[in-house]
Amino acid sequence: MIVLDTHVLAWAVNDERKLGRKARALIERLWVRGNVAVCAMTFWEMALLQSRGRIELPAPVEEWRTQVLSAGLVELPMDGAAGIRAVELAGLPDDPADRLIVAAALQHRAALLTADQKLLDWPHTLVRHDARF
């Protein structure tokens, strides 16, 4: 399973060129198996970005969420254990959303697809793929 960082989900949905060919192929290959996921917090972050005019979604965020989940995207729920783990991740940048996304990937033994250099450089065994390639 692969967990998409928030910006990767936005790139994929909007078919942006920022998403690299290898990353797009990885998403497509895993999507048909039901192995592409996002942390539940990603929808909060997408709604926040949309409300601030920083991203444009093809539908209102609640409707869009329903559409992408119906199309096969998996939503990983957050629980107290993941929240605590997010706080305890040493050396990870302080962005709460990033911490929760990483904690969800770890909790579900999934890889993370991101273009965030801080997350890519973080010294940890979490499997990561650079979404720019």
C-alpha cells in the first residue's frame, strides 16, 4: 500500500505535471488493486487549502471526497495511537498534518509518496517515493 501526501493527491486529481511519470504509474498500478490511500487528515488539509483558495477541486470538498473514495481511494482512519505516535516521531518537521500522514503510513506499514524534501530526507526506515519523478 502507498499513502499519498496531500499535495500528491491534489496533483493526481488535477492531473498536474508536477506529478512525475514514475509516481503516476505507481499510483495507477496500485489503484486498481485498492492499494492507494490517504490519511483521514488529508481531507481536512484539502478542505483547508480549498477554503483558502490555494487549490481548486472539481467539486465541493465533501462531494469530491465521496467521489474519490467511490473511485477506489482508501481513507486511513486516525486513532489515538496514531496521534501519539505522530508526536513521538523524532527528527520529523513540526507540521502536524505531515506528522499525522507519516504516522498513518507507519501504522499501516505503507510507503509514502511525497515531494516534500524534508519528509524524503527524514532519517527513518519508512519507505518513501519521490512524487516528482
